[in-house]
Amino acid sequence: MHLGAGDPCDDKFYAEANDIVVDLLAKNGHLLKEEDIVHSYPHDWRTHKPVIFRATPQWFCSIEPIREDLLKQIHEIKWEPAWGEEKMVNMGVTCFICKYSNIRRRKCVQSLARASVL
């Protein structure tokens, strides 16, 4: 995670950043109490490691104006695997029509029919 040049927690794993934050709060007189708490936490079922949730930039838009067109276009696509078509219909077209090769090069289209350009 990148917080900015000079930030003491920049590019640190959460466990290391936790200690830095507690030290900074104590140093600045803002730490009210420090206590270790044992609690359940989501773990990956395969690796049994904790799942870390990160805040990421995101955006949302309404597809209502093009919803019917999207539903029709689902049937015009050659699906690999074939069950993808059924999944899209059952999801109610709550899909993203964007591809990010990296965050600076976004490609978005207005319909599934034009998604082949991605």
C-alpha cells in the first residue's frame, strides 16, 4: 500500500504498520489505551491465512438506461465456458464492462456487444 512519500507506514505490511501507528499515537499523546484482543477473523479456506481487506478506489454507475440492451446482448456472445451465459442472465447484468491492463489505461464500453474491443 502506498500512502505517500515520507509516511512512516508507506509500503508496510499491516502487522508492521500497526506497531508504527501505536508508537506514533503514544509519542504524540493521543493513545488512550492499547490492548490485545483475541477475536475471530476471516481466513482463506485453502491457505488458512487471514484475509486482509483493503480499501481501493472504486466507482459505480447505473445501467438502467441500457439494461434491456445488455440483457439482449448476452445471447449474442459466444461464451467460454457455455455456462457463463446462464450466469450472466441470472446475475441480472450486474457486470463490469471495463478492462484494466493497469490503472492508467482504462478501457470501458457502453454495451456487451462492444466488449469485444477490450
